[in-house]
Amino acid sequence: MVRAADRSGRNPADVRLVAVTKYASLEAVRALVELGVDALGESRPQQFAQRVAELDAPVNWHFIGTLQRNKVRLVLPHAALIHSVDSLRLLERVNQVAIELGLAPRLLLEVNISGEKSKHGFTPTALEHDWDQLVRSHPGQIVGLMTMAPASDDPEQTRPCFRGLRDLRDRLARRSRQIELSELSMGMSGDFEVAIEEGATLIRVGSALFEEWSPT
Ligand SMILES: *Cc1c(COP(=O)(O)O)cnc(C)c1O
């Protein structure tokens, strides 16, 4: 992480690691927290809620996976940040539950930069089109954007995707003073260095951290 930040002239402190624990045992997660990792991510609502309860440690929990609207209530009270708000309908649901529970959640909008059918998220075109309205109805909660790059053995292949997210962020941020969009969640085990070079502020790393502990 530090090397990639240095290479691109960035301050390493501006990039934060979210340790994705979905394949890790509770013991492995505890060990990582002991080492000082303070941001953990889960991608399934049920496991997210279970892990929050089981671990009982002063860490920030990030929700990073697909969120069905009927699971918002399960996730919202414990999420320091939801990375994966992938539609207007979900955003509205999150907003509604937040008001009900008296919460002010921090959210990232997931964008499908690569255009792959298998990926979730707003299309860049739709987001640019709906942006002004979106800012009016959800001020203060949307703190950035997230994307998933196409799977590839060659990290360089992911660069255009990460750069695309950053450019989109820059364009949207220029249009609205109320929303800063300071966070860019991009980069996983295979491509986090490229993501950092392209401006990631949050990287979501699972297998690279937990491989040694995994039973397989
Ligand atoms: C699993 C997952 C990750 C971590 O993937 P690794 O390749 O194991 O680092 C990151 N982001 C999301 C959304 C995930 O579901």
C-alpha cells in the first residue's frame, strides 16, 4: 500500500484498508484486529450482522456486498459505511429506514464502470443524468463512489476502470458543493496497487490477507 502510494505521489495515510472477512474464520479476524486493523468488511447481510455481534470489538464495519431492500434494516444500524448502494430504489429504501431508526448513514454509490452485465451499480450515464436530483434528495449522506474492476490476471487491465471512476467522481463533485465525494472505494487483492495509483481512498482486500489461515 505504502509503495503504491509513494509511486503516485500520494500520502499513504490517505488510503485505508478495509479487511474483507467473508472467507476468514473468527480467529483469523481476531488476530488481524489484534494487529491493529480497524476496518472490516462483509458482503452478506446475515453474516455481516452475525460477525458484528460475535466479534464485539471496537472496529468499523463496512458493508460491501449486494444489499436487498428487505435486508437494509439488518445492516444499517451497524454499518460505518455502505459501499454498495447500487440503485435509486435502494438509496430511497436506505433513506427511509435511516429516518425511521434515527440514523445518518454514510454511503457510497456503486458504479458499473466496466459495463459488464454481471456487475451491479449505476451506469455512469444514469448517474450523471440523475445527479442534481440525487443531491437534492440525499444531501450529506453520499460520501463517494465504489466500483469493481473486471476480473483479470493482469492488474494493468483494471487501470481504465479505476481511472474512469475517479474521472466520474471529479465531474460529479464539480457540479455540487453540498456533496464532497471524497471517498473512492476501489481495488481488491489482485489490483489494489493500481487502484491506489489511480486515487483509491479505500481498498477492499480479502484473500491476500487471509490466505494463510484459510482451510482450503
Ligand atoms: C470479496 C470482496 C472483496 C475482496 O476480494 P479479494 O479478492 O478476496 O480481496 C472486495 N470487494 C467486494 C465487493 C467483495 O465481495
